[in-house]
Amino acid sequence: MFEKIVKMVLSELSKVSVQQEEVVGVDITRDYIRVTQLDNVDDDWVLSKLGCKLIEDSDSTSIQTHPDIYINKLKEILDQNKIAKGNAAVSIPFSSAIIKVVTIPIMTEEELQEAIDTSTLWENVVQLNDALNDYSIFWQVINRDAKTNEMNLLFVASKLVDVQSYLDIVQQAGLNPVLVDVHCFAVRNALKLCKNIVENDVPTVLIEISREEQYVMIIHKEVPYILDIYVSEKDRNLLVKLAHDKGSANIVIERMAIQIAQIINTFQAKYKISSIKTLLISSTLGAHEQAIEYLVECLPEFEVLLFEVTSDLVVPANLKEKVDAELNQSALISSLGLATRKLDVFGFYQYVTGTSNINLMPNRNSVKNTEKVKFIGKWGLIFFSILFVIVSGSVFFYDQSETEKINLQMQEYNSLTVQLDNLKMELAEINRESSEINNTLAVSKDVRSNQDFLFAVLQSTIKSVPRGVSLKSITYIKGVIQLDGISVSDQNILGLIERLERFPQISQASLINLSIEKEGINEFKSFSVRVTLNTKSKVVATKKGGK
């Protein structure tokens, strides 16, 4: 269960990583260098970069003897076509590789890895001319057959010195090589660009005819069947001169056609397949059209077609002129196939196919680890950036919510503050009125009477005092009361007199004295009112000299 979860996680990580990876395809041959870059947009392949350079005097130069020429040409391509100096995939010739499909008894992954680590597996099933340490080796389990208890391994190897010669050119031109493929598998990868050329149940036959490479590759259910077409050095030179010496070159093509037919018949007999009808030709020859015409004559039982991928490729307007200028567009196949490659740092392809995953980089594990760290670092940064935005947004919205709560509380506080101020004003008014009453009572403290009548007169007098009037003294002498006080206006004094005369205990109230009195900056009316009591209303006792 745990292993399934790990595989699922690795598969998803690989899908993401290979989609994000950009790889420039670099096809280096003796005559040409071609560089392409592709973008995969909505299941369409879009050509984004293209550059080509012819190697002058290629008859007297080679990658091994004159690497500086190829380095400078590659630099010119990158600079003139504004191609970023990033990751690159490069191919080595088919002639520099050893490709075998070996059949061994079924083994577990652990047993297989142990046999490979101890070198016992390759020593028993593959015969190499030199020591294993002299080779860069790639292997892949293609299929397992439980009925026969056997499994097929794809074994690909190349001399380290041959691989390094191509890596040095790419590195010194400023690119970062991450993939080393074999030319034939780069051509096979170009099939990804063709939507209707491959049938699932029918083997795909790819034939390479060029100055350096001649082979037949049959792909059936992702299992490659590859055999070299023998061409002597003399015949190779005749192929190059096909346009000028058709008679001699046609004899070479006829001999090649015989070998092609034998290879296909052998494959069909071995795997009991009789449905091969179409042959796809990839060629870098200048006279490739004449070569195909003569192959059609020599192989009438097959439909012989030039393998062109640009018909299904989306070519922007700014690159269309460059593509059209390439008279032999099949020459672009290898670089385009390399451009479809992605560096699989999480091992996704090992669960998918055995021919799209070839990588002969000597230090490919360290390269994968480096790219893995870059991938994890980039996506880790993106993840933490997203997390930071989410957390910041949450804090922001939380703060907004808290701010709204505080604002509501402040509004409530301000409302309560206003209510408190109003209550304080009401309390101050009550205290003021209470103070006036206390002053009035204080004035009447000296009144002494044990009679109900005088008590009623005192109550009537107090009730008659209007707002704005303050009594200083009340004097009682023989049935007459004199009120001395101050007032803010004449009307308030008249109001006092009018109120006094309403009570039955008082027969008459009259003003006997009025003057102006100042207290600080305020002016008041000082007055004296004579109040005659109605002593007949009740029997009263008089207190002589009372005050």
C-alpha cells in the first residue's frame, strides 16, 4: 500500500516537473548543427526557437578533431537566434551506441538492482569489447511476461569518451546538458509531433539514410528492434553525390533496399506480424527526394514516405520563413525529437515507456538531484509564497473583522458617553435646585414657632418663591412678615408677590423697597416685601420679637 502511494506521488510530481522543464534540442552532425525549442500548448507542439549552421569543409573536420569549430558554430546559433542558455538535450550517433533488448528470467526490482550494482548481469547477458567502467550505460525494464517467467530489458551503452566529446561542445557553448540520447531514439521521439502517423497495433518502421547513419528501427508496443544497414565508405560517398551520379548511387540504394526488406521479413517472422505497410524515411541527404523515389521502385510492397513532422507542428509567423528555407525538413527531426524530451527528476517515465527515457549522461543521477533541488526549491518558494498570502489575507480579514467590532464598540461607547453627559447635566440641575431649597431652608432656620398657623405660613412662603429669586431673611413681627432677598429681574419679584397673595394665610403682600446690588460682574435686584398675615383665619399665638 505504501509503495503504491509513493509511486502515485512520484508520478504526479513527475508530471508537474516535466511539464515545467524547458529543454533545447541540439543535433550535432558532421555537416550541420541544428537547435530547436518547443512549447507544448493544449496538446499542440509549438516551435518557439530554431537555428541552423552549416559546417564548412566537413570532409576534413570532425567533432573529435576540431571541436572548436562546432563550439563556435553553436555559440553563433544561440546568440543570433536569442536562445536562452539553459538546459539542453543532445544526441550521439547510432554508430556510437550499443543497443540491445535482452531477455532474462523475471527478477524483483531489488534483485535486478543488486545484479546491476555488482556488474554480474551485464557480464552474463551483454558482450562488451571493453571494461564496463569505460561505458555510460542506461537500462530500462520494457515488459514482464508472467506466462514465460521472463522479462525484457532495454540496454543502451556508449563509450564515455564519445559521450563526453558531445557534452564538451554543448557545455563550452554555454548550455547545461541534462540529457544524452541516441540519434535513432531522438527520431523516434519526434513521432510525438505527429497526430495521425502512428497506429497503436501496427509496428512503426523508421529508416535513416544519411551520410553517417543507415539503420532500420521498428517500434512495436514500445519495444525497439534496431539493425544497422551495412554501407561501405565508398557507397557512403556515392550517396552524398546522388544528385550528380544517379546511376552509381541507385545501385547503392538498391543494395540498401535488399537489406531493408530482409530486416523487415526477419522481424515479421520472429514476432509473427504481417501488417507492416508503411516505411518512414529520415534523411539528411541533399538529394533525399531522388533516394526516396528509387526506394519506392525497389520496395513496391511498401508505401515509402518522407518522415516530415512540420505539417503537424505549429509554426509561428516569425519562424515560418526559416522552416520553409530548409529544403529537407526531415533533417530537423532529430533536433525536434530532442526538444520534446524533458528531464524526469522523479522517475515518472520508468512507469510509462522504455524508449522515451533514454539518458546516457555519465553523471545523470547528480544532474537529476540538482534539478530536483531546483524544482523543489522553486515550488517550495511558490508554496510558501501562497501560504504567506493566505495567512496574510486571513490576518488582514481577521483584523478587518476585529476593527469592525472595535468600531461598533466605540460607537456604543460614544453613545453611552453622550447619555452620561446628559445625566450629569440633569444631576447638576437637580443639585442646583436642591442647593436653592437648602439655602431657603437655611434662611428659615431661625424661625421659631410652635403654632400650626406659622408653620403653614412658612410653607406658603417657601412655595411662593419662583426661579430667579433667592431669600436672604424672613422677619416676623406681630402678624407681619418681611421678606428680604435678591432677584434677577423685576418680573420675578412681582411673581413672588402674586403667589404669596394666593394663600389664605396671607391677606396682602406689597413691595416696600427695591434697589440694585452687584456681586462681581453680575447685577441683581435687592428687594424687601411686606407680608400681612390673615390672623383671623385661625387662632394664633404671637411670639414677640420673633425673627
